[in-house]
Amino acid sequence: MTISILRSARRFLSCAAVTPLLAAMSLTATSAIAADMAVKAPVVAPVPLWNGFYIGVHGGYGVGSSRLVDPSFAFAQDRFTMDTRGAIAGAQVGGNWQFDNLVVGAELDLSWASIKGSRPSDPANILSGLAVAYHALATGTGRIGYAFGDLLGYVKGGVAWANIDYQAFTGTPFPVDINHQRTGLIGGVGLEYALTNNLSARLEYDYLYFGPAAIALTTRISPQNVNHELHLLKLGVNYRFNGDAIVARY
């Protein structure tokens, strides 16, 4: 009987010693799992490539025509067209918002221009010489495009402004300069390629139209109606400020 009691006591003491050890091990494992869950790093995903605001520069070349309708026939037999051509250079600023592959945006640009054309005097009328010159262009447009990864194709449309000089009586000792500010419409298409997350290059074609407006080339005859159109081919580079931003996802 005594031996049986001693054996039962030893078993009880062994269980009493092991139980706190098992409890401690369980608590340590639970704490480790909880710590791992608490410090789990968020998954980060890049913002869509074309999302963000940008600023850039451009240069290019323009060709077009200026059409004059002269009711008085002082400068032309009813109507004629002067061809224009020359270089442009300027800057742009805008923003894009990308939704999956769809990209929408808005842009403002301003260009210095040296686009000119002239019509020599008619031998029968030495006062009929004319010239036209664009000094500045500006546009405000909305854009919509489709992104093929690093390549963005887009169309744009909006309003245009031009600072234009007309010169009458060219070839005489007393030419007359008439400066007029014109507003019109612009439509265009372009391709833009992302060179890096922030830097991109683009090629763009724009068509600008300034509808008929009356200008007085001289006070001695009735005003003439003049309209203008331009075709511009531009190369540009943009720096996008949000191209390398990230968004956290938990």
C-alpha cells in the first residue's frame, strides 16, 4: 500500500511540473503568431502609369492658309488664299486620370510661332500686296485616350487662340500693319510613349481653324472677311509628377 501511494504521488508531481511548461510553450506560440499578424507588411501597387499632372515642352512645324474675301475688290477679285508655313516652339501643362486602359485629361499649351505667308502685288495694282504672320498660339483642350502599357494613343479637342499680323500695301513705302487676336477651334491626335515612370515623349498632329472675321486693311474701303487654318506637327516631352507614386493595399 505504501509503495502504491508513493507511485501516485510521483505521477502527480510530474504532471504538475509539465503542465506549466506546456502552458508557457502555448502562450509563446500564440504571442508569436499575433506579432506576425500585427507587423504584416501591406501590399503596395503602383499608381496607373499615366495618372498624374505633367509639364513639358514642344517644338514643331506648321503649314496652312489664310483666305480673304474682299467685297470691294480692292485687293483681290472677290477672294484669294495665301499659303503660310513656319516653326513653332512652346510649353504645355496638363493632367491625366487613368481608369484601367482608359485615360482622360486636360491640357493648356502656349507656343511662340513664326508662321508666315505673303502675296506679292498684282502688276495691275501695286497696292494689292499682302502678308500674314502668326506670332503666338495657345490652346485649351480635353483629351481621351487608350493606354497600351507604355504607349498612349489619344485624341483631343477644344479652343484655340492666335495672335496674327496682317500687312497691307506690301511693296510700297507705306505698308500698313493690322494686328488681330483670333479665337477658334482645335482638334488633334497623338501618340505618347513612356520612357521612364516620369518621363515621356510624344508626337502630335493638330488642326486649328479660325472662322471668318472682318478686318479693315484700310479705312478707305469696306472691311475684308478673313479666315485662317493651320496644320501643326509637334514633337514634345513631358515630365509627370505622379508617375512613380504607390498606393498601399492591406
